[in-house]
Amino acid sequence: MSVRARKVSTRGEAVAANYAFGPLEDDVIIKHRLLTRTTTTRGEPPLKKLQKKFTSFVLEIEKDGSNNDDCEKLSRAFLQELSTFEIPLLKSKAVVDANIREKESFHEFKDEINKQILLAQDDIEDLKKQLEESKIERQHKEECEAIRKLIATQPPRSVTQKTIVDLEKEIAALDAENTASSRMLELRKKQFALLLHVVDELQNTIEDEQKNLIEETRITAEENKIGVDDASGSLETMAVD
């Protein structure tokens, strides 16, 4: 690449950098292009062309002299340019009308979607309630099944009734045996109390007899002693004589 080419390239980059636009400027430019029907930055805008055609036509009319042919040519050129400028406007109007209809349709569709969302929410709430009821019903069924299995493991009612009768008989027999044992124990208590009373009386009698025997022995001993003393006195008297 030559030095001149490099300079041109550098100058072009600098110009592009100087003409860089921000978001707000881009919006202004796009709006201006839409209003003036300018689709590119190159070339003359259609509105400006129309203005020039109209200005040329007016200036030609205001001239003095026989310039009817020129006025007619400029008039046809202006009308043609006007038609050319009007077609995009009609297209734009059609697009705007279509956008408005589409917007209305979108709002209707949005309202319909919101209604469907509300209906779906109601359906969801109903399904939640049904789910809870189903859970409770299933829990009840599981509990009933567990009770049924527990009942199935138990013996038949006839066997259970026979066992109850046997246990009642056994309890009655034990009650009778307990009553007999209580009576026998009470009788043994009375007999034992009587025996203790007899033993006590016997012990008292023995003690009394022992006391009487001791007393009799003492009296007999005293009597014997007195008799001995009397006999001794008689012997001494006889010896003195």
C-alpha cells in the first residue's frame, strides 16, 4: 500500500470516528429519515427533491414571458415527484393501520391469555384441593388396609370366645380357691389364737402350781423344823431328869 493510500485510509477512519453517533442521536436520525422518507445517508432526500421541484415550478410561473411549455414540464415533474413521494406515504399509512390493528389484536389476545391464566389458576387451585382430598382418601385406605391385615392375623371369633370362656372359668376357680384359702387361713388364725390362749393359761397354771408346791415345801420344812426342835427339847429334859 502506498503512502497516499495509507493517508486516505487514515483520514477515512478519522472521519468515521468523528461521525459516530450515540443511541439518542441514532433515534433522532432514524425518526428524521422516516419523516423525510430517507433510507440512506447518500443521495438527496425525497422531501427535499419535492421541495426543489415545487420551488422550480413556482419560480417558472412567476417569470414573465411565454414559458407555458416549461411550466407544463415543471408541473408534470412536480406532480410525478409528488406521486412518487405519496406512494411511500400511503404504504406507511397502510403499515401504521396494520400495526394499529395488530396492536388491538395483540391487546385482545393478551386479554384472552389473561383470562386463560385466571382460569388455569382456578383449575390449579381445584386440582390442589382434589390432590389433598386424594391424599387423605389414600391415607384412610392405607389405614383401613393395615387394620384389615391386623385383623386377619388374629384368630377367629369362635376361638377367641372359647378362650375367653376358659379364662373366665379359670378366674372363677382361682376366686373359689382364693376364698377357700382365705377361710382356711382365718380358721388357722383362730385356732392359733386359741392355742396361744391355752398355752398362756397352761403356763399360768404351771406357775401357780409351782408357787403352791414351793409354798407347801416351805411350810413342810418349817413344820419339820419345829418338830425337830420339840424333839430335841424333850430329849434334853429327859437327860436332865
